[in-house]
Amino acid sequence: MLRIISANLNGIRSAVKKGFLPWVIKQKADFVCMQELKAQQDDLEDAILNPNSLHGFFHHAEKKGYSGSGIYTPHQPDEVLYGYGNAEFDAEGRYVEARYKTLSVISVYMPSGSSSPERQEAKYRYLDSFLPHLVELKKSGREIVLCGDVNIAHHEIDLKNWKGNLKNSGFLPEERAWLTNLFGKEGYVDVYRKLEPNASDACYTWWSNRGQAYAKNVGWRIDYHIATPGIASSAMSTSVFKEERFSDHAPLTVDYDWSI
């Protein structure tokens, strides 16, 4: 079995203060894919870089206190790739890929466009540049599990207030169409939806800090496991962990009947 977790931390040091590392160790996961680290390598002590003898691989943004992605795993990879070959977005620390024989486990933090029109345009540039990478990766014959904060809710079932967000970043027609193409023509699988096709309120992984969004469960499903069909077909169970709060996101776990 492979247990793979995706968790946007909204600052790894903040999440650690809230008990993230003991929780990680307790999960006995094969991979913990993390996003939005908001830290540089020099900011992180050994206890965070390699907790409980886990290997930690981190892609930090050049801009301090911004973005960043990482993977914890007990399995030493054959190769680790940082970035996907796009200078603009690789500088933001958005991609870590751990490779094992024919399997790639990837932690991705896709851009948000909610802060300004300029960032929305950057998000579209990212989507345009990232899709060909995913297509080529799948063509290579590797099995892929891409975990991360995609910053897009795909369907109306994936967010509470869908009517009020039709013109907002994260639920725009162009963004949703990108996912439809990825899960359709390009042949990738939305693993959570494969396992839980009808889940609505229980599927949310992010809540705004405004108002009482978390208390009222006014959330969005924007954290995903995106996989090639082979390994996706082995997915057995999934869960969103809400018993403790490490950030404004909740960790998403999937167990696969797969071995490295």
C-alpha cells in the first residue's frame, strides 16, 4: 500500500507550531506533499528538514516568505526534479518531483489569481505552460501522482457558494475548462472524485479566513490527487483530515494498492 498526503501549510513554520510534524509521523505515510511553505532553506531547522528520519525535498521560492513546495518521504528517490522548466514559475518554487523506477510523485502549488488581475493573467500563463509538461510526462509511460493546491474548484459540487463565485478566480470558466480537459482528453484522473463521486460538503479542503467560513463549512475543494489511470485505478480510500487545523487548508489523504 502507498499512503500519499497532500497538505497546503500556509507557512511550514506556522503549521509546525500547530502540531503538523507529530501528525505527519503518526500517519506513517509514504509521501507527504506540501505546498505554500513560505520559507527558505536557511529558515528551517533539521527537525523540519528531516523529521523522524524522513527525507525532505523542498523547492523554495526566490522571493522570501512566498510560495514553495516540498515532499517528505521515507523512500530515497532515484532522482528529484525541482521545477518543470519554466523560468517564471520555477522561480516561485512550485514543483518538486520524486522519481522511483516508473513512478513519479509530484508536489505542486499552482498560482492563485485572486489578489489582482495581473496574478490572474500569470495563472493563465502557468496553466498554458504546465499542461504540455503533464502531457509529455504521461506520454513517457511513467505512473504519476500529482498532489497539490490547484487553486481551482472544478464543478458546482466542489464549493459551497458556487453561484456567488462564477466570476471569481478559482471558479472561472477558463480555469474549470482546463481541468475538464486534463481529466478528459488528456486522460488524467481526479482520484478523490473517482472514490467519492457524490461528496459535497465533506469534500472541501480550503476555507476563507473571512467571516465564519470554517465554522459554517463554506469551503472549496481545491486540493487534489491527480493521477495517471494505472495507479488511479488502485486507489482504495480517501479522507480529508479536519480534527486538527494546521492551516486554512485540510490535508487530503489517499491510500493506493501500489508498491514502489
